[in-house]
Amino acid sequence: MASHRKSDFVEGFHQQGREEGRQQGLQESKTEYLLKIIDARRIAVTEQERQQVSSCTDLARLDQWFGRALNATTAADIFKD
């Protein structure tokens, strides 16, 4: 019985690690595609704005910026609040 509880405990950590890995991979993909859209559309962004995108962990915000980047003509169009 004790080994079963330990197994469940360990499995919980494994599952948490997998979920964190999925979230990190999703964040990295969204960041990469957002920067590709910005570059492809030749939107001038500062190094600070590029770093803002690269360091963002908020998936909803990355989605918002991505949607804006599809029609933006300036960085201000993307990053406005």
C-alpha cells in the first residue's frame, strides 16, 4: 500500500513536469511565430520590444500580440494596451 501511494506521489510530479514542458513548448512556439510574423511584415521593433516578446510567459498576451501583428503596420499597433 505504501509503495502505491509513493507511486501516485511520484506520478503526480511526472505529470506536473510534462504539463510544464508542454506549456513551455507552447510559449516558445508562440514567441517564435510572433517574431516571424513581425519580421515577415517588416515591422520595425526595438530590441526592448523583441525582448518583451521573448520573455513573455503569458500565452493569452502572446495570442493577442500575434492577432494584432497580422494587420499591424507599426510596433505600436501590436503592443498597445
